[in-house]
Amino acid sequence: MAPRLASAQFHKVLRRAHRPPYYAHANRGHAVRASKLNKNRTAASDPRAINLLFHTFNSHAYYKGVQQTQVGGQISVQDVMGGPQGRLRIDYVSPPQFAGDIMVTAPSVFLHYISKRQRTYVTRWPAGKRQRIAARLRALIRNRKLLVTQTGWQEIAGVNCTIVRLARIPASVPGGVTQRQLWIDPTSAVILRNERWSPSGIQSVSYFTSITIGPNSGVTRRDFTLASLPANPHKQRVIHQSTRVMSLNEAAQIAGIHVLLPAYIPAGYRENGIWTVQRGKLTGVLIRYGAGVNHFTIFEHRILRAPAMRPRPPVRPRAGVQTWRQYSAGATIAITYIGSLAPSEQLAMERSFR
């Protein structure tokens, strides 16, 4: 029988055996620790990373800072405020075409103020949406369809953060396909860097260059309300009351429209929910597409008064919310996209509606 290792030596060997190797992230110029993933579909998530991920859903911290976002070759700067229950406000500083725009996410509403149009789009959803997202994440992790691991540590805007990787686990890809990487402050559970990935690589990167967390931020719940946005007479409700249905045919019959569908869907996405939506006297159809933790939504309804100009698909993608009009079976249909696809994927999808 081999002699037993002394306690100190044993723990030294154990730490060395479980120490993740360093690796350099392309296009980021820094090195972090990487988790060793099992080379099969049964790779297990890290309980510490899971706990930290769900801590972000329960954070009560208010914060305020300056954030930079890179999508493709475009870089924007935003003033950002956050608070409990996922409250988030983004005021765009640059580039010029977005300057003055504001996006607010609150527990039961999404607000999108477009400065150049002096118009506020109001998207309402039932309370508890954030809890449903958390429940879906737990189900994906429990069913081994989502891998959550801790890959290292890094300082962002003066805050020492833990890096958490979320990967979708298709049977054909050992170790999973990265969908998100989050740099999380373990004390406040605030996310200071957020990377969205697709199978082809990074879609977007958002990170704080400066941040104040806690009472000194001066942020309150009022900063996430409709009253906090610039006063304007144009408020358009995008989605108000919805009912889930079983099929697209059922939804089309209830809404009385021919539903247009995209011929192109980004890799990995599939339909995972259809709803009929009451919008004033009209009924629309909402279709949700998901790929693990990534998703986007399409909402369609009929326009009673046809516009003077012929409707056309979008010329260029607009981040967050984009609305356009197309003809379908003798009627004009308004189509609204809500999501965060990469610009090239968003534009290809929007132009493929038939």
C-alpha cells in the first residue's frame, strides 16, 4: 500500500489537480482562469457559479455608472442605473443616432423612448416575468441543457468580479456552446460585464468603466417609471394583455390575420411560445424564439388604415425594439421585433419575413 501523504502535502496536490489553467480571451487583452469542462454531455455545473448567478435575480442593490457597449464594429456609451427586481435604465450618450434614447426595464413594463421621434413605446407584461426566467434557467440546468461554470476572476471598474459562463449543451458539442459570460460582483450581485455569444462568436460586449453601488448612487425606484422619461405626447403601447395558445393557426384565427414568419432564423433558435395579444380593439400575435438563455420576440397586428407609402422591411437594424410594416393577404401588418440579436442576424431575419 502506498504511504499516505501528509495533510498539508495532500491538500497542496488537491489544489494543483483542480487548478484551472490560464487562457487568453481573444480581443480582450487579458488572461483569466478557465474551468475544466467534461468532454461529454453530462458535464456538471458548478454549484458556486449557480448560486452566484441566481443571486443576481435577488439583488437589492441600487447602482449607477457609465457603460460601454460594442456590437460588431459599433461602440456606444450609456449612463446606466439599476435597482432591485431587475430594474435597469439605459440613457444613450453616443453614437449620435442613439444619443438621447432611453430604455427602461421594470418588473412589469419595458419603456423605450426614441429621442428623434419624441415617442415612447410601452411594452407591458404580467408581473413575475423575472421569476419565470429564473425558473426556466433552473429547469435548463437541472435537465443538463445549460452548463454554468466559474471561469475566473477579474477587476472591472475597480470591483473584483467572478466570471460565470453559461453554455448551451447540444449533444454534438462537447463542453457546450457559450451563450453568456457574466462578470458578477459577489457582494452586491451586480453584473459589471456582460458578453452575449452565438455559435459564430461574441455578439455584443457591455462593461462598466465607472460605477457606484449602494445608497451613494442616489438611484431610487422613480428613475424606472414612465414619469421619469422626457415629457412627450406620443405614447404607443406595443404589448398589453396576452394569452398563450397552442398553435400558430389558432393564434391567426383569433387575431384574424395571416401571420408573417421569418424564413431565416439565427442558428440554435427555435420557437418556444405563441401568444395572442389584445391591443385596443385589435388582437395581435406574439411569437417568442429562444436558444438557451438567449431569445427574441416578434409581435404582429393588423393596421386598419393603410399608410400612404408602400410598407418595406427595415433598411438597417435598430437595437432593442424595431417596428416596420409589410403586406400580407391584402392587409397591412405591423411587425415589432424585441431582442438583442447581432446586427447582421437581426437584419437578415427581419428582411426574410414572408
